[in-house]
Amino acid sequence: MLPGTIIFLNGTTSAGKSAIITELQRMLEAPFLEAGIDKFIFMLPARYLDFPAWNEVLGHAAYAGPLGHTLFSGMHHAIAAMSRVGNHILADHALVEPAWVQECAALFADLPAFLIRVQCEPKVLEARELARGDRTPGQAMKQYERVHAHGIYDFEVDTSYTSAVDCAQQIVDFLASGERPKAFKQIQNSGLL
């Protein structure tokens, strides 16, 4: 059985990753399962979604607590396992921990896994975060420098002034170009982390 394709979107909170995933599910012909960070966070008991317990998960925004490391390692392994049995996966993440980047590279390097950078200007991120009302103020900016620190991607979209529909179409067009995924393999071989 051939492994399923993984489209892995990485960016800060409020960058627009979830909206892009919604559009990709609509646009892509094959069924792609959504298996991103929020899906896994909302598996937790409700008490962990509020402070002080949220600090055990990702309450510090720029780094995870002990429960967050366990949860997101499980997420990474689950995505790889689902791909290996033929499922196509759309996942979004905020790779703020170098250990997560290393783990994803190790798990996804030999799979058809595309690492997509979802970029957004700081002033736009801050405005979106404020408008959402369901994020800790300042969370996006705490993640901003860390989330793209590894710097290696297969493709990039910028959601600052481009709609989720247009960003998703750019990704679909990129996939249709026949480019093979290489970012996770390059990260694995780079020794950067």
C-alpha cells in the first residue's frame, strides 16, 4: 500500500492555517483528513484548556509544558501512522519547539510529506488574534520568531493580504506541479537542530 500524502502547514497561531485547511479539503479531489494541532488539543479534558492547567500544554505560547510535549509527540506519530496505511492528511502546527521539528523530520522524511510555511505579518497577526478573542494576547508574537527558526520548507504562502481560498489554490497548484517533498529530508540531514 502506498503511503498517503501529508500536507503539513506550520505557522503561528492566527496565521490562517485552519482556514486554509478548510479550503484544501474542499479543493483536493482525494479525501484529506484533518489531523492538526487543534484537533489534538481538544481531545484533552476541558480543564486543560484554561489556566493554570493550560501551562502544562502550550500556555507559554513559545514553548510547551510537559503535557504538550507528550500530546504533540503523539500527534506526530499518529499522522505518520495514518499516512503509512494510505490516509491523506492535512495537519497544521506551530513548531515552536526544536525537538518537534526534529521528530517530524525523523517521522516524515521518507513519507510524501510537504512542509508548508504559513507566513503572516506581525501587525496582521496581532489584529487577528485580538479579533478572535479565544487566544492569549501576545501569543502569536511569542511564537513568531521560533515557529520558522528551522527555515526549510517545500512551499510558502503569505496570508497577510491573501485570502485562505487563494492560499489554498497556491498550494494545490504547487502540488500539481509535480514537485517532490524534500524539506523534512533536508531538515533531517542538515544537522541544524
